[in-house]
Amino acid sequence: MILPKQKKIILLPERVGGGFIKDAHALYELPNIAYHGSFTDHIENNPDYEIGAFCRNPYTKAVSLFHWRINDNGPGEKGRKGELADEFEEWVCSKLKHEASCFERIKYTETELHFLGKFETLREDFDRLNKWTGIKGLKFEVSSKGFYDYNPEEYFTDKVIENIKEYWGKSFEAYGYSEDYRDGIIVRQ
């Protein structure tokens, strides 16, 4: 998202709550907000813009992205009850290497950003986002349309953990996440 009036750029990789943030801005009809898939040119041409981003724990992002992909890039019913642990392992081992991690999309570490929000603390970070951008009056309203129940003990096999660390490992360090998947499991806010 580009906020020219505020001279801010917010990078929103897939499955980090970006849809909610875009929906909030559209709901409140904020002007001068553009959405682009790539911000490289805009960042280079506007060195005076501050850069912020949202990220997500690589483990829960993988689960979310898996369910999104098997439901044809939408919040469908497949896997809603968490019965797809074997399919998840197969997907992670064969397809995760073709999916971009948060770090690959953002390309900046936490210390290089002016603002970093996390999916795990979206409610609090949304308030921080409002302060950082100077936009007042946005409310935190989120649905559970993309929520899938799953058993982490079944989903995070040794093979899955190894592949997530191999392909998305830079995100752990760049954004301060633990490599122990149990530290990344959250209850949806």
C-alpha cells in the first residue's frame, strides 16, 4: 500500500492480515491509497518515504497459505476441520520452495523498517499502524473467514519443520521469530 499524503509505504506479503488492512482502508474510504504488487520502483524513486510492513510466523503462514492454495486462493471449506496433515506435509515438501517468505517479499529486516506489525499481534499493531501513518478513526474489525482449525502436533512433522526452516529460514531471524513451532501457535484474535 502506498500512502502518498503520509509518505509511507506498507508492504503486505500474502497471508499476513493485509486483506484486513486493505478492507479497513476501503471501508473508511481513505483517499490516495494505491495497491501494487511490487514497490521496488516506488521505493527507489521516493527515498523520503518511510517503509513499514506486516509479517507472520513462518509456521502459521505456511498453514494459512496451504489452506488458501488448496481452496483455489480463497477461504473455502477444504481443511476447515484440520484433517489435512498428510496433504500439508506433501505440499510443504514439494511446493513451499516456490512460495515467497515474508522476508523475500519485504526485503528489509525489522531494524531497517520504520514500522513492523505482526499477524500474531494484529490488534495491537493495527493501533500502532494508525499512529505511525497518522490516520485516525480506523477500527479493528476482523472476520474469521480465513480461520482453519488444525492440530499443530499432526501438521508440524520433522519433515515439515525442516523444509520451512530451509526455505523460509531468513524470516525467523529477520523478524524475531522462534524456530520452535510451538512458540508460533496463536489463537486467532
